[in-house]
Amino acid sequence: MKKTVLLVLIGKRKEEAVKVQQILTGWGCLIKTRLGIHDGVLDNCSDSGLLILEMVGSDEQNQEIARKLSVLPGVSSKLVELEVE
């Protein structure tokens, strides 16, 4: 069994969230599970966030969405593949 997870760290969440969301929406059929984490609530919302995405696309598709996210200022992404026999 193999699982592919895309980790996305957003350093300027308030500035880049709309662009990140546009990319995720465009590639939405490749995302099986999405978890978003950021510190703070209400008026004390943090400007950084972490997305954990379980991907179901091909290796090439998953690499392309990771690349598209990484070119945004203040955004870093990394594909992680886990496999058990």
C-alpha cells in the first residue's frame, strides 16, 4: 500500500490564502483528504498555516501541484510518499 501526502506550509497566510485556494480548487479531484491547521482564533488569527493533503493523482500530477504551490511567495510544499508491504 502506498500513500502520497503533500505538506504545504504557508508563511503569509493572509496574503497567499486566496492563491493557494485557487490552485487547490483547480486540482481538487486529486485531493482525497485535506487538513488545515493554523494557530489562533477570532481576532488573534496567525499569519502562518499548515495544510496536510492526501493525494490520489499520478506522480507527475502530484509533483506539478507541489511545484505550483511552491512558486508562491511565502509558500513551501513537500511531497511525502509512504509505503508498506
